Amino acid sequence: MRKRASRSNEYEAECIPGLEAIAMDELNSYDAHSLETLRPGFLRFRFAGDSRLLLTLRSTIAVYSVYRFEVPRPKALLGHQHLTRLIGILRAAMRDWAMKNPRLGIGAAGANSQVITRLKEELARLLDVKLAEGNKGELYLRLVRPIDRSAWEVLVRLGPRPLSKRDWRVINMPGALNATVAYAMTRIRSQDAQNRVLNLCCGSGTILVEHALNSPAGQLLAVDNSAKMLSAAKRNLCASDTNHRVILLNADAGHTPLPSRAIDRIYADLPFGGHVGSHADNLRLYPALLREAYRVSKPDAVLILLTHEINLLRNCIAQSNWRTILETKITLSGLHPRLFVLKGKSTRIYK
Ligand SMILES: C[S@@+](CC[C@H](N)C(=O)[O-])C[C@H]1O[C@@H](n2cnc3c(N)ncnc32)[C@H](O)[C@@H]1O
């Protein structure tokens, strides 16, 4: 049954392009309605509840309140009537999100144009706030043109920072995974029991924390061969109060001390020669990791991998005991890594 849209407000959720379905699932569980994808990575929806609830979303990078201004171009926002309305909206945002001395940032096509610069300076003067360097302030808005191009919309971000920046991340290592991608990996459904979960190449623990917060039961094992990464993971796990469920092992992901046929679900955000590792290392690591993951898995286990070394991983999978159930391209920091979901060749494919 279609829900009534009365007394609801319009919002835009920004998510990782390629992971819209997971963001939609989560929004549906919050009773959002009139959900639609505007373009890759941007979802529109209506929501009748308290907007503070939306700050607990884990699959979206940021959520914005949408305000429509009947103006032909952004310059008209400097006119008295529109400027007064906009100042009211931004003052309410500063109050709602308890922002003290926020810096103001505006995202727009032509963000450095004369008009947007004037608008930014005028808003900062009237609100008595500073301008953010690089346009990314705590008080952050975007100017966008609706699809019918009949007006302009001002989108004001809920909260002083993106939702992908998690409170638990007390140590931010180079190459750490975006937490919304880690969350999406933990939401991939399968028939695995999820009692015993292993994170190979766990790095600073992003997937571990998101999994532990998402599935309050079960034991987690994690392997990395860098003591520095494991110590960062420990700090992040402690900050998220999930450390008591996780055993961290300093070992090679291709040769772990784990028993055979013990694990229900395995994750790995593989090194792909950007911040971490090199192609030469991966030529050895990828096939060894697939072999080891197969050895330690129960027969119906699922293996969820993220990498930008797509051809290498595909070739290694073809020569392994795994088969690909799902391969999803995502857009992350200007790159297009892929998410692979694998099952053992001898197990049946789940729906
Ligand atoms: C892309 S990073 C993982 C980042 C992690 N998802 C995070 O959010 O911090 C890849 C990790 O693989 C680890 N690694 C590389 N080669 C390894 C190997 N042979 N055995 C175990 N871990 C390895 C690195 O130390 C690094 O922590």
C-alpha cells in the first residue's frame, strides 16, 4: 500500500555509486517513502519522522534537507526575499545540530564562480560564521538544479559532518575503507549462519566494527600481517565497544593458524597497490588468500572481497575452488573497485 506523503519533508541521501540498493533497503527500514534514485549515488525520499533519526543511517555518506527556491539562477538567491528565507533555514540548521562557530561550505557546479563566491560571503557575513577551506564546512549546503530545470534547490546537510565519518574511528590509517562500503559488505545477504566470521587483511578494522555493530552475536576473527594495522584495529574496536568479540591475529592471509572448515563468512578488503601493497605482492597474495579462505571455510560459507585489481582477482577465482555469485562495480574516491561475492564451487547458489 502506498503511504501518504502528507506532513513529510523531502530529503536527499548521498551514497556510494553502486551501493544504492543497500542504501534504499536501509531507508525503507526507516519508513522513508517516495524513494527514487535521481542519479548514481543520489536518492530522494520523503520522511515524516524526526530528522535526527536520519543521522543514525549507516549506508549513506550524508543526508540533506531539500528546499526549493523559485529562482531562474543562483544569483537571484541574493535578492532580499530569498536571502532572508535561506538565512532562516541555515540558522535553524545551526540550532538543530548545535553548531558552535561552524565554517560554511557550498558545493555547486561552479563553486568558485563569482556568483557562488558572493553568495557564500554574504551568507557568512549575515550568519557571522567563517568560510571553510576547500568548501567542506560543518555547515554545508549544495545548490542543485532539479531535473525539470524549473527552479533551484538548496540542500542543507543534516549534522556537522558526513555520516561516513564514524565516532569509533579514533585511528584513521591510510587506505582505511569508507565505513559505508564496509557496512554494505556486512549487509550482503546469504544463507551463511554468520556465527563465525573472519576478516582477512583486516587493516584498521573498519569491516570488523561495522559487522560487529550490525550483528550483535557471534565471534569475529581477524588477520593482518602488519602490527601497526592490528594496533589501529584494536583502538577502533575498543572505541566502538566491540573489542571483546574480536580475536586479532598477526599472520599471513595466505597461511593462517586457523583450523579447517570452521568459518561461515569471510571478508577481505584486499590491498590493491594504492596506499597498501603492490601488484607484485598481490600476484602472490590473491591466489594464496583464495586457497586459505577455502581451507578455513565451512562448505556453505560466503567470501566477500573488495579490490581494484579486477582482472587479477577474476583470473585467480577462475583457477580456485570459488565461483562468483555477484560482482558489483562501485565508485570510491575516483576509482572503480569491485565487490565480489563468492561461494564454494561445490555448494549450491543461494537466492
Ligand atoms: C586495503 S588494506 C585494508 C584496509 C582495511 N579495510 C581498513 O579499513 O583499514 C589491506 C590490508 O592488507 C594487509 N595485508 C597485505 N598483505 C597481507 C598478507 N600477506 N597477509 C595479511 N595481511 C596483509 C595490509 O597490512 C593492510 O592492512
